[in-house]
Amino acid sequence: MINVGVLGATGAVGQRFVQLLADHPWFHLQTLAASERSAGKPYGKVVNWRLDAPYPESVSDIVVTPTTVESLKDCDLVFSALPPEAAASLETEIADAGIGVCSNARSHRMDADVPLVIPEVNPDHLGLIDVQRDRGREGFIVTNPNCSTIVLALALAPLRAFEFHDVRVATMQAISGGGFSGVSAMDIYDNVVPYIGSEEEKMEIETLKIMGSFDGSEVTPASFSVSASCHRVPVIDGHTIAVWVDVAESVAEVKKAYVNFKSPFSNLPLQPEKAVELLDPSDRPQPRLDRNRGRGMTVSVGRIREGLRFVALGHNTIRGAAGASVLNAELIYSRKYL
């Protein structure tokens, strides 16, 4: 078993990490780190469990540690749900100390030698771990993309067989994407907020790195363009995105590409049977009906129309955050980087 810890364990994404790791077959959850006000107390006494998933009682007696490198010394790997301003320096210190970091934070996503990975899309980019180690780092940092970027990149992956140059996307993002205190009830009730800070920029640059080519030493970004407009809507979980792609192939050919799309892995515990699932009804996907497909790890695609236009949906705190990092860690472990 690999000893693992969670940074930011009491927050929205941190709780998802705890949920997914509490009984993981490969990873032993032994360290939970949070703010100073929680440190020194049992996790069960300080966490305000707000997920729709049952609280894992097995973690109740784990004493919360301060968020320091020293508190993680017995971990082989840590999962970071830290805010970006804290993650920037601490994740670097942890990796330099010989510990692997799978991060949900944006701080290092665009670093030239840090993999930005979705296992079903660009597993070869994990080769950047070797680049980090060649320059003397004992551990590593691997990141997963922004929650909406993950939905978009997975929805685009089956279309790689076709030629396209222009991708346009409009998102309808759940309030959980802003964390437990991210959007006030008065702001979101009976409302749509047409701006989410830095979200559009992240979608536009991260997608190109993920779908770029890796030559063994660096990633060359994909050559198509992405234009995004991001909006917060009164949905608890599940980001819905409307996508326009200049694909010339017919709807029938595009649907066939989705049906035939297979994950390159079948031995990863969190890997869903279908990473991308095509839904036939014209009114799907919908967050309440489809966000938990594949235990929250499946991206659903529907409403495919000539143009090419379609709608995609993914669970933002599972597939789009904690689950993405855990799946990355499973791939890292299977490739003997731990």
C-alpha cells in the first residue's frame, strides 16, 4: 500500500479526496492536513461533511496535521486541494523533499515540466516526471485540469480522428465549483452569473496543453483555438457545457466516434467503464440525471447536431477535481513512478 495524505482536507474538494481514498485498494489514507484551527483535532470533530456521499467513519479518528512538509514526511504521495496562493510554494517544497504531489490547484498546471494529465487523453505526458527528476527533483508534481476543461477535453478526445481548428464553448457551471462559500445564496438564487474569474482563460490554454504532443522532453500545444464563455448557474453539482467545433464529418460519423471511444486502461480502480458516454435522448445530458454516471467519473455527451454542435456534462468535484487527481495517481502508480 502507498501511504497518502490530503492537503486542504476539510474543504469541498478535500472532502471528495477523503471520500475517494478512505477505502482505496492501492492507497492508505494516513495524513489529513488543514488549517491551524483544525490541526491537532480528530478529523471527525472538525469536518463539516457536506457531500451527498456518506461520511467515511474510518477517517474520524485521524488527527489533523498542520499543512507543512514536516507533517507529510511519512507519505509517499499527497493530494492537494490547496488554494493556488498556498499551493504554489508548498507543492514545490513537498516535491523537492521527495514526495509525489497530485494537485487539483492551478498553480503549476502550465509549468513546462509539469504534466497536466487526463489519463484517457494524454497519458504519455507523464513522461514529464522524468524531466523533473532529470533536473534533480526527488519527488514530482502532476496536475489535473480545471473542472470545465476536463469535461471539454474528454468530449473532444473522440473527435481527434477528424480535422478541426476552432472550438467554442459556453459553460453552465455548478455552484460547488466555487467551494462551500464560493457563491452566496442571494447571488445565485433566481439568477445566472455570467462571469467566473479566470475560468475562461484556463479553458482556453489548458485544453491546448492537454491535447498537445509530447516529444519526450516538452509539450507542444495543440494548434486549434478555444474560445470560452463561462457562467455560474443554480445547480449544486455538475458542469454542463455547450460546444461548437468546426468538424466537417456528419452527425452519424461523430456519434460513431463517441460510441467507439475506449479508455486505454482497464485496471485502474477509479476508471469508469465509459470515460465518455453518448446519450441519445434529445433532452440529455442533465445534471440531476447524469452527473453520477460511472461513479461521477463519466462525461456524458448528447444533443449532437450538424455544425458540429453538442452538449457535454461532467461531475465537477469528482471527475473535474478530486477524482481526476486520484485517477492520475492510479496511473502514476501503475507506471511505477511510486
